[in-house]
Amino acid sequence: MGSFFSSTLPRLDVRRGTSLDLITYLASLASRPSDIDSTLDTLRKISARLRPGQAPSASDTRLLAKVYFDLETYLVNDEPLRAYTLEGLRSKVAEKFDLGTESVEHYWQSATNLNETVQTKSVAASSTLKAGRARRAGHWIIAVALLFGITGFFIPVTATPDMPWSNNFDMTFSLMGDVLLFGGAWLFLAGLPGFKARLRTSYRMLCAAMILLALAQSQQIIYTYLNLWDNPFILHGGVALGFAPPIILFYVSMLLFAKLLHVKNFFSSIVAALITCVVAAALAAAFPYFPSPLSPEVLRQALPPSILLDTFLVFAVGIAWGIKRVAAPAYTPALAWLLLGIASIAATALIYTGVQVLLPEVNAVLSYGGISALFIVSGLLLIKSAVMFNLIADEL
């Protein structure tokens, strides 16, 4: 389990604090690299004509200083995700490159006299404490989930005659999934300070989606404990109603995140999402249902809302994929795990819908908590993303 949380963010391998290093580091803080691409043209031109070990000339250093201060201005005023102050940025640079009491402005004034040989400290040094706390929190959440799962197995529930332990397994997996989702939401919220208000709104909606998903998943616990699976409300699609709010919130949270990074693809179009969802639900209503052992009347009421919600989840996955593609490398690990987490939730929903159509109402996949077990996977992936999200908040 330790290795699961041992990942780190991509790091700048810096051995000398040259003016080029300072600019490269500052550029790495931008979450949307395309915004600063033209600003870095000067850096590329100067780097291309320098021989190995050669320091920039005084005139080149002046040009580089302008690039550096332009990047500062962008990060303070226009960076879409992180909330930087000028004093905070310069403090980060001074600490990263061991400038001591020397100000960043003085560094650029005397860069040619310093012969570009300011020694640096380890880039990882400043992030150890918070990164360690995030990883330990992840370990504790998993441990608590295991404890709840073991306890849940011994909760007295009504036994199914032909599957005597099925409800116990369902209870165990449901409790574990709920704890992981609640814990992951808390970890995400812990990493919010230091980010822009609009990103915090997006992630709060993501956390609300995770909490509501855990509560919706708790239906499994209630229905299993009270033996309500034969209730007409549940048979006719009532379960889907509980999953509607978290699924919509997953979609909206990714949509807001995408707008921050100017992500535009098919999945980020609200019109495309609505049309696709309506068409998918209509096709589900017209489905002949011949493979299913359930009655056409039951499936005609239960399947369309499930398909509609599944489609919204697929669109959320598509938006998360688009966000990952355009974000800076430092954000890639957290976004990759987030993408996998949401994709696993979408896969779980699609599998559940497929089970409704293709398998008997009473089957091992549902009865032994197979769907609930998949939510455990989703919870673990989202916790991993939350840990990496905390590393971003600490290291950049």
C-alpha cells in the first residue's frame, strides 16, 4: 500500500541556478502551457545559440529578465488554477535556488556578475512534510475502510437461501466503498487552499459528487439490511434516482474545470451531452429486451433513466480526458488518476446496466456485492488522485 502513494510530481532536475533555470522553473508553474508559449520564444532562441556551459551575454540576460518578469505577471494575474502572489512566487524562487537574503530583482541585476553559478537545494525538500501527511491520510482512510468492511460482514442480515453469505459480502463491499469515497472527498478538500476560486468551486462540486455517490451507494446497505430488493419502487428504477445527483455533479464539475483550461471537444458541449443522453434514453425505451429474463414492463421503466445517467458519466470521462491532455505536466499525475477514477465509476454504471438487461434478477454479480466491489476500486483511484492533488498544492 505504501508504493501506491509513493508517486511524486515531475520535478525540474536543476543543479545550477542559472537564469535559464529560474525561467524554466517559473514556466513549469503554469497550468495552461499554451498561454505562455509565445513568451518563452525568447528563451528558446537564446538557449539554441548557447554552447554547453556558456553563460548568456549581458544583453541576453536583460532579455531573459523581461521573460522572467512577464511570467511573474502572468502567474499572479492570469494563471487559471493556482492563486499566486508576487511575494509568494519570489519566496519560492529564492528558496528553490538558495538565493538566501538576495532578492529576485537583485539576482537579475547581478546575473552576469554572478557568472550564473548559484547553487540550489534539493527541489523535493520543501514538500516533504505535507506530502507525507497526505500519504499517511490515504493509508488511514484505507485502513478505516477495511475495518468497516470487516465489521460489516458480521452485521446480521437476512440470508438468501440459495446464496447464504451473499448479503454479508454486499454489506462489506458497500461499507468499504462508502468510506473510501468519503475519505477521498475529504482529501480533495484538504488540498484546496492555494488554488483559484473557480477551481475550488469545481473541486467542491467533485467532492459533493463523491459524498452523494457514497450516500447513493448506501442504498445497497439499506436494501440489503431490510431485505427490500423485491420492492416495486426499486424494481422499477427507483435506485437510479439516488444516483442522479452525484452523476450530474461529476459532469458539471468536470465541465467547470474544462472551462478554466479552455478545453473544447465533443464531450464539453452541453448541447451534445443533452442530445446524446435523450437519444440514448429513447433507444433504451424502444429496446426489445428479449435477452433479459426480467419483464419488458419493468425494464422499460428502469433502463432508460439508467442509460441516461450512464451517458452523462461517459461525457464526464471525455471531459476529464480533454483536461488531462492540455494541462501542464505537473498536473498530469493527479488528473490521470482522476480520469481513471471517474472512468471506473462510469464502467461500474455500465456494467450494472448490462447486468440488468442480460442476467437474471438474482445472480452472483449482484448478490455477492460485485457492483459494490467495483466502487472500492473507484474509491482507491480517487484517493490516489486526491493525494497527488495535495502534492500540487504543496510543491508548485
